[in-house]
Amino acid sequence: QFKLIVENPEKPVAPGLQVTAFVEYCPESAEDVEDRMLLLVEDDIISIPLLGLIPSCHLEIESEINFGAVIANNKIITKKINISNHGLSSGMFEISYDGDVLLNIEPTSGVVEPKSVKRVNVDICTDVPRIIKEVIKVELEGRGCTQVWVKGTVVEQVLKILGVSCGNTLECINFGPVYFGCSKTEQISLYNESPESMNWVAVLEDNALGGEVGTDLQRSADAALQDLSLKTSTRHVDVSTLILCIPSQGTLLPYEKSLVTLCFNCEFCRNFKRDSGRNDPSLKQDYVLFLRFEAAGNNAAYLQALMNRPHDTELALTGSGVPVMLTFNPGPAINFMNCFPGEQTQVLCTLKNESESLPVTFSFRKTAHFNVSPEKGKIGERSAKDVIFTFSPHQIGTFKVKQVVDIIGTILEKSSLRILKTKSIHQIYLSFIGVCKSKRKNIVFKVNPGITPMVSNETGQFVADGTGQYSDTAPVAILKSTQTHIHTHQTNRSCESDALTAFPNDRAASIRSGERNKTYRTIFTKTDRYNYIDPEFTYTDSERLSKEAHKEYYTDFISSLRQRRLQRHASRQFYIYNNSMNIGLKPAEGLVSPKISVADLHKEKLEFEMLSSDENCLLNSQILATINSRSSIKAIWCGLNAVPSSTQEKEDCSLTLTSKQLHQVLIGPPTMDFGDVCLYSTTTRKLHIINKLLIHIWIQLEIEMDELQQTSLLSQVVPPCTKTHIPIVFEPSTLGIFKRSFTYTINNQHPGHVLVVAKAVSVELQLSAEEVILNPVPGYLAGTEFRTTVSICNPRNHPAAFTWKPTVTDRGTAFSIQPSKGFVEAYSDLECEVVWQPGFNSPEAGEFNLHVHKGNKINLKCFVKVRIHT
């Protein structure tokens, strides 16, 4: 098979020259050939081996596929494995698998071209937690059977609650006693013990078994039942304001910890205590609530319910609201002894803290004429403290004041919910009553030395000394000149009406600067008196005109603003009532308002708060259940937009939803089980969508499987508070178990997936009985036909065609069946009648074969029970 092509030289080959020879290989069969060629050089013989190899393939495959640790969330995960061909010819491969774990392998056989790589997809379904360690057998051409290990671990998505200091798993947090109106915080760590990121949200279970809201657990059952006022007041408590979780939602990376602050806020307790008007230890309120941390998005809550997983992320919260039990002895009305100006009286008061669990911090507000020492302080449990009240008046009279005592506690800061601020949480009022009397002063009269004072008696001889202190200002006595006419001079009878009369003893006041618009006259003759105008302190004429213009300008400006406001109000009222629906009735005129209970108002308030955009408000299970069952969530099955069209829809559908908002969007079921589906037949299931939000959402399906290509509606804009569905159509093309998933997105940015499970089968028919016995009909003559019926049942979703074929023996057959062929509709029955014709040589047994087109085959045996009468 080798051929040498060479021309031997006739003369010796000179140094530096060469001779070229060609060896040609022409194989006659597909096998390797070995030979040798002899080279004679002078006296030496050189043997050159010749090998003839045919082209072959050289296939290699990876020995292991490792999926690592994945979450059990009903998702299909795909890994690729490469089959490489390093040879010069194509090579074939074939994959077989018979393990317990369902693995989708595509393709299972094929050809790998020379110097190329063939990729094979291996899918696993993360439906249940388990350890995957399976073997795939791969038959490679030229290498025989090779094993490929498929390894992986499917784990649950676990969210643990750990203590900040100890790091242990927490099951309960006890806030202990807290004063009404106070707040107390505790910190926990949320730990994502899973290999994938997790969106979480906190949900308060206010209707859980074992929960208590505002009940004194130390009281007997009879005493608690008798206190109906407390039971009625706490029936509609908004527990979402009682327990705060900061933050109440978030995202955790794989194996990441996040710090969460829990706050026990007794704002409602303070209002209840204030409304009750009672201040005794029986007003203690115990609270037992459960806070659940759930994974948000991808319908994790549905998966947890379907898999019957325990709520290992549930945290019990306990706390007690207690009233401030601070008593005053004496009190609350404190009477001080009478005193004179410059003196003071004191009262010793004992403050006692009647509380057995908490200390109390007090602070007295400043009050005129009264002092408190010490003004602030702290009293321990079941302890007392003495305080001195001092009455130090600054004027004469009776003083009745309300002394405010602030009880200091910690309250959550509104601007930053993580900070506790010290403020007044409660006030106690004391009544201080004190009287300051004036001192009596003896008046001593002395002889007038001859100068008449401003004030004197009739004789002017004795003057009262020490009647009081005079003011620094000079006495001025002014009255209207038109009101007195005594001694008025005749020339001054027609004086101006606005002139003022000055008394003779106002000399000190007359020399000070006066006003331009006032005229002063003497008391008797009404003569104009000199009025001094100081040019350095008075307005000039231009300044007075500018001031008057400025005042008039602002008066007009304010008046114009008022007129404009009234016009806008009238315009709004016109547009409100100027419509086709208005019938001219004035608001509330002659109409009776509907009777709405306080419980209904509270319920509507809670629902509105739940649906509002307040990120600090906790979701609670009772309101979520109410929203699910209420009639405001409308069912719309048609007429929805495929893409956002209006301005509002475009704005809403471009928003990034938070974990709390994703928790209120339900898309499911997470697993769509189509059951047994016949080949090339279609079956429809509904993918339900419930939007509890107050905004539009945009749902888009991404389906790449050929079996689901019949699904036509792949996009939907869901309005607020609406539920709808998308029909998913499944059409199998190959027999076997189908387990794949398709993805969807919310607002084109929040992904999710749905697992599709089905079993593709061929058409099948079933018989009601595989053996029938034909009896004669009572009352019929001998020799008549024997009849009975058998039912053909179609349990599949596709019509099946059938044909009855009898089994003919040597004696022939006397049995017949009608109809002999036909169709059985999906999920329906068809009755066939079996008839036996009696005869001399008629066999009493027979068989029929039910042939189903592209389906199964069933054998029916028939027997006749003949009665011989003698």
C-alpha cells in the first residue's frame, strides 16, 4: 500500500547536494498499516519505518459538573458541559441517565466535528432540598463508556434572627415594663444563611394565636372579662404603630448580616390612659405580638406555604405598658401661709413613686412667685423624695397657679426613627394657693411751714407724711377743653373742639417736646399755651407724608390680596357645582349623614395606612387578609393594555418597587402543574396576578420553550387594586416528564419565575371492565340475542379514535360490538353494546381487541351464561 517515487543518481552525490524521494500511501482498508523502507548508502543499510494511519476522532469530555449550593425555589438551573474532538474525523456520542434525580439533558446524542466543541445542557430542578450526586454515562466513539459526575447541593433559603451581642438565635425579645407614652428599642441581626441574595420584609402577625393586646396577664380571667371598657378600647388597636421595625424591608447579600432596630412604642397606651381618667396599677397593659420576617419577591411566601416549611423567622415580642404612679403628700392642692411683701413661706412635700418596676424622672416648670427645690430629680422604685415648695410673692394679692410637673422619658425621634430623645411623656398638675397681704403704715401729720404743697387739706396746716413714693414723671392733668367753661375768656369761647386743657401744676411736663396735631390751652381762660416742638425728634412734613403714603399702600395691598382670595374661592365653588351632576342642592342641607361606627372608621384608616407609601409603617397580617377579601380589588379579565399608554401608566410602570411593595404583588401559582397532556394537544392554565398597590404595574413574560409558544398574551398592564390572569398554553411534542421554568419581570426590572410541570403521554382509553358476561334478558323468548354494555373512558385531554377487532377462532365468533369504531371526546365516556347471536355451533366465549389510534391496546373477554330449561 506504499509506493516509492524516486530517481536514483547515477553518480555519487557530491557534498552539499541532496536527493528527494516521495513515499505515497494508498490505503486499501480502514486499518493501520506498518512497513519499512531500506536505504542503501555505499555499504550501509538504513531501515526507515513506514506507518499508515487512517483519520480518526479523539473525543474528550469533562468528568464533573458542579452546580454548587443553590436555593430550593422551584427554579431550573442549567450548566453546560463540553465534548471536544481533537481528532481529524467526526465522532459520535450518546448520553444515558437512569438516576433518581430528574435531569434534563439536551442533546442526548450527536456528532462532534473535527477540531470543534459540542456543548450539552444539563438542567436540574431546585424543587426540594437535597444533595445531588448522580452519574451520567457518556458513550464516546473510539473511547468507550465514560462517567460524568453531576454534583450540587439544594438548600433552603433561611433567614435567621441573631442577637447582636451573643450571636445566638433569638426566639423572643422582652422589652419589659415601659411607661405610657415612652419608647424602648432593642437591636437584632438578620442573617441570610443562603448562597443567594434575598429581599426581605417584616410582617406583624396581629391575629396570631397566643397574641395579646392590652391585657393584664397577671389578673384573673374573671377580672379581665369584667373590665369590658378595656376590652372594647383595645379591640381596634393599630398595632403597627405599637411595634416599629427600622428598617422594615431590605436586601441581604449571600451570608450577610444586617442590623435591625425594634421599637416598643406606647403612644396608644398613653392616649388610652388619658381617656380613661383612672390612675391605678390595674391599668397595666401586657402585649404579646409576633413579628415575621419573610422573603419578598419571587412568591417566596407561596413557596414556603406549599412546602410546609416552619416559620423559623418568627420573633415573639413581649412588653408591658404601665402608668406613672407618682403621688404627692400633701397634694394635689397645696395652701401656703399668708405673708407680706418681701417674706416667704415653705411647704415640705414628699414625692413617692408607687411603681414596683420602673423609676420615675420628674421636672418642675418655673412658676411666678413660687420656687421648687430641687426642680428636677429621679426617684427609684418604691422610693420617696422630699421637695420644698417656697412661696415668695413679688406683689400684693391672692395667687392661685397651676404647677406643671413633667415626667421625663424617652420618645422615638420623628425625624430619625433610630434615635431616642428625652422629652416630657406625662404631666401632673398641682394647685398652689398663696396670699400676700399689704403692711399697715401709720400716717404722721406735721405743721405746714408756710409753703402750700400740691396736695393739702382745707386749712393747709397739716400735711400727711409718708403717703407713698412719687413717680419720676411729672404730673400732667389733661382733659378736653370743651368740657369745662368756667372762667373762659370771651375771646376764647370759640376754641377748637380737639384742644386739650393743661392744669396749672404741669409746668414740668409743658417744657418737653409736644406733638404737632395737639393744641393745649389754659384751664381757666382757654388761652393758647406755648407748645414746644423739638426739630431733632419730630417728623418733618415730607417724612409725615411719606409715612402716611406707605401706610396707605400696604393697606391697599392687603385689601387686594383679600379680594383676590375671595374671588378664587368663589371660582372654585362655581366649578364644583357647575356640572351636569349637580341638582342645585346645598351641601348637607336637609340630608341625613350615614351612621358610621368608630370601628369602621378605624378599619378604613388602617387600610389606608397600609396602602400608603409610609415606609416606616409595618405590614400586618390582619390588614393584608382584609385587603385580600375586600371587594375593592376588582376582577378584570379583558380590555387591559399590553404596554403602558397613558402618562400615569408610564410614570407608575417606571418605578422601582420596594420589598414591601413587591410583597403586595401576587403572581402565581409558582408551580403550574398541567398533569397528563397528550402529544400535540393544548392545555391551558391560568397565571393569576393580584395587584394590591395604588399604582399600575407592568408584567412581561419571557417564554423561550417550544412547548409554551402557543401562549399569546405575554405582556399586561395591571391597574391598581385589580386582579387578572394570563392564560398559559402548553403543547408537548415529545413523550416524557416536562419540568421547565419561564421568567417574568415586574416593571421591566424585578424578575421572577414560574415552574411548569407536565407529563407528555400518548392517547389512552380505558374500559369499565375487561370481562363481560352476557345474560339473557328476562321475559324474552329462547333463541333471542344476548346483550350487555361496556363503557370506554377517555381520561386524557385529547379525543381518541378507536377500532374494535374481534379475535376469530376455529369455531368462528358469534359476538359483535357496536359501534365498532369511532371517537371518544376528552374526559368523556362512550357506551358500546356487546351482542351474542345464539346458534347450534355458536361459541360461548369470545374476545375483542380495542385498538386506540396512536395509543394503547386493550383486550375485552366476553362470556355467555346460557340457561337450559327442562
